[in-house]
Amino acid sequence: MNVTKLVSSCDVKDCPTIYATDRDTLLVQGETPTDHGLKLPAHETVVEIPVQLLVDLLRKGLRDA
């Protein structure tokens, strides 16, 4: 899988980030919350990212990476 960084909330490596893949999918890096109360299948997870990260991605344009 080839991964391209689209937008990040900071310039260091351990920040919420959205990546595009060559599979026409997105990867999301963020905190793993434990207090969400959701029932998730064992093969899935959730991550928490700042809303501003999505706003920045929309402003930048998804395909402008």
C-alpha cells in the first residue's frame, strides 16, 4: 500500500493526520478513545481527531495532495 500524507495537525510524527492510499481509501491517525461506549467488531477500531483537521483537509482539497 502506498500512503501519502494529506493533512496533519502538526509537523511532528505523532499528531492526528489523514493519509490517502493508492486503494482510494483514507487512513486516519489519532487518539484511541476508550470511553466511547460503542460495540465494535474485533476487527475494527475508532480514532478521535480534531474537527479542525477535516476543515483543513476540505480547504486544501482532497486531491491537491
